Amino acid sequence: MLLCGIALESYSQTSGGGALSADEIAAKSRAAYAALSSYCDSGTVASEMAGQKNTLKFNSRLQRANLYRVDWTQNLGPKGVVWSDGTGDYLSVTATGSGQAGKAERAQDMKKAFSQAAGPSWSAASTIAAVFFNQDLGDVFVAPAVAGRYPLHKDADSKVGEVDCYVLSSATDLAKQPEKSKPGTASITLWIGKKDFLIHQCRTKYIEKVSTSAAPSDKEVDDAIRRSLEMQKKPVTPEAIAAMRPQMRDIMKQVQKTLKSGFESGIVFTQTRDNIVVNKKLSPTDFAR
């Protein structure tokens, strides 16, 4: 288990007096992360989709200028780790049900590594890293909201554990997401500590609108097969594509049914950040796999 500390360091910023607006809280949160030399935490992501609930556990270490390590585990999916010890950016994801550690793959850069880790980690790897490093690292909801790219609404204050928090929310049209557009909506809720202005919890509920009335087209099926073969590093040949068509068509039909259920009930991811420690001096060995 990756550990980074047992308690939150004393770290706070004054509010400047008076009630703060949602935009002012987001600005103070950006400034709080920008002022940090390092950040560590552990926590969970709870998912709810189509009546099914699952949990992912994660541990994070981030340090300027380019050191990081985030690992995650879950019962029903792959576990993995994304890291940089200063020699490069790496990602390793263990296949579901495999008892062996995944092969370390070197990524082109930090952005590519975190973008690839965002999906299998349910965004646990990319959310705070994107805010801390102030980069587009694959998180399309929380980091842009903190950056002020979404209109934010201030809700009633609340607590995460014993931490008093401001609560901000925003609704987003997924069709307007640059380079990641898709039909649907997302609602984002952030719990930001009143003393440290760090994110202690975030929840994203998104509904992706999909057509479930029509069967997937031949092109959609073949494109999915090509992606699958490429990910498995297998030859993409006409024969291989033809052999996989029946199986892939059945898989895509099942996915459509799942997404329809998700459309009706919503797909929710709730990240809870515990054991936050900031400005702790770490060495490159703390970021090794």
C-alpha cells in the first residue's frame, strides 16, 4: 500500500473576510494547489451504474516539477499505477483477473500517461493531478470546473468527515466538450475545504445519450475490432476482423443495453480524498513503481 502520511499538515489560507462567491472559492482553490510543493492522499471512488455499486481504492503522490505516482485497485476491474520518478512517464495496468503485474509501458509525456490512466482508475489518477500540475491530464469535469471554465453555483456548506467544506456545483453539456464531445450531460459537485481550499470530495453524475433502437453499423463494429486488436498488439487483418465480427456485435449490443439503463438512472462517480498531506519533501525513490 502506498502511504504518504498519517495526518493533514497545517495548511490554511485566509478567506479575505465576508462571504465568498463560487468563483472566488474556485480561484482560491487554484491558488492553494499552485502554492504546494507536494501533495499526497489516499481515498476511494464509489461508482453507481444501472443499480450496481462498486468501489476503487487509490493512493497519490505528486511533487513539482514532474514527479508523481498514483496507484489504484478494484475488485471487479483492472488495478494499475501511473508514475514518473524523473526518468520518464510510465503506466502499468493489470488485466482483470490476472495475478501478474502489468507490463510497464513508457508514455510519450505526462499528459499521455494520465490520459491513459483516467479510464481504468475512474479518474482517480487524473483529477487532482490535473489541478496540481495545472495541465489537461484527461479529467474533463473537475479540473475544468476548478479552472473556471464551467459556471459554478454555490450550494449549502457541508462536511466531508470532520472537514468543513464549501460546496460548489455545475451542470455541463458534454456535446460542448472540446475534442471529447458526446451527446449527454454531466453534473459536478465539489466539496472544498474551508481552511485549506483543497478538494476533499467530488462527485460526477453523467448521462450519455445513446441510440439503443438501431443495431451497431458494420463500420462501428469493424472500428471497435480494430481498436481491440491494436490494444492487444495483434495484427489488424481482414481475416482477424471477420472472425471477431459476431462476438463484437453481441458485445456492442450488450453495451447499448447497459448505457440505456445508465441513461435512465445516471452514472455516478464519487471520489473521497482522505489522509491529505502537503509540502512533504519526497525523493525520486518515493515515486518508483
